[in-house]
Amino acid sequence: MEAARPRRNEARTRLLDAAVTVLRRQGYAGTTVEDICTEAGVTKGAFFHHFRSKDDLAVAAAGRFSEWLEALFERSGWRGHADPLDRVLAYVDFRIAIFRGAIPQYTCMLGMMVQETYATNPAIRLACEAGIRLHAAPIEEEIAAAMREHGVTGFTAGSLAVHIMAVVQGAFVLAKAVDGPDGAVETLRHLRRYIAMLFREKAP
């Protein structure tokens, strides 16, 4: 008996989820349309019904990854602390906690894709930038609240949020370079200490 074909909307969802999985594992250049179709269990015809090209799918997959990432961090409860500084530190703590398992399971598809495509594909670059900014926005809000709560001045909440994003993305690169999470985890522990000292030293 022939297996049932996925419905149209289901096929699109499967392609997006497959793209996130394969792109995180193989990178943008190392991923083909065939790889994604095989992972999704759909035909190339179904692929081209929903997406014009691998580039088109990559833009949509960036949004899909961002949705997954925001849901993951919302479930973590990092914003559940009374003190906004504790919320910022809890964000870093959760980043540290998820550095386990295979490298594709904890590194960032957005950071990886933008490194590969920033000079050649503006649409993918913009999609990755949007995802990174989306993720940084609540961190910036909590930093701003912590600065008000603790009377800290001398820098902007946005600049510290960007710094946190830069350290996190750098930690992913380091983990890939050394084929393991230990150095990256220590980098994030330094980030946590830096944030704590920054507020303690700047406070009146």
C-alpha cells in the first residue's frame, strides 16, 4: 500500500523543520535541496511548490528557527526572577546549561548562515539579522530595567545586549573550532562574571 502523501501545509512545515535540522548540521553551503527533501520525507516537486529555491527556504527557515528559539527560552523561565539583574544572569545561566550534546543541538543556525552568506545573499543576511535582533530585544528590556533598579549608568542597555549576543555567537564558533563545549562554557561564565561586576562596580 502506498504511503499517504503529506498535505500541502504539512509538507511546508516538514520542509521548514527539516531545513532547520539539516542546516544546523551541515551548514548552508553543505546543504542541498535533496538533503532537505530526504530529511522531510517529501518530493522535490513538493519543495518547489512551496519554495522557489534553497535561498527562499533558508529565509523562511531563519524565521522558523527564531520561533523555536524564543519558545525554548520562554519555557526556561529566565524572566521569572524578581530582580531584573537576576533575569539577565539567568539568561546567561540557561545559555550555559544548554551547551551539551552534539554541536548542532546547541549552536545557532542564524549565526552560522550569516557567516556563510553575508556577502552573497542579502535576503538571508537580513533574515538572520532580524532573528538575532528579535532574540536580543527581551534581553535589552531586562538590562534597561536592571540599570534603573540598580542606578547604573555609563552604557546603554542596547550596547550590552549586543555584547551578550556577540559573546554567545563567538562561543558557538569556539565550540566548533575545538569540537566541544568546554571552552565555550567557560567563555559564557566569564560573561556572567563581567555582567555581575559591571553592575556592582557602576552602582552608587
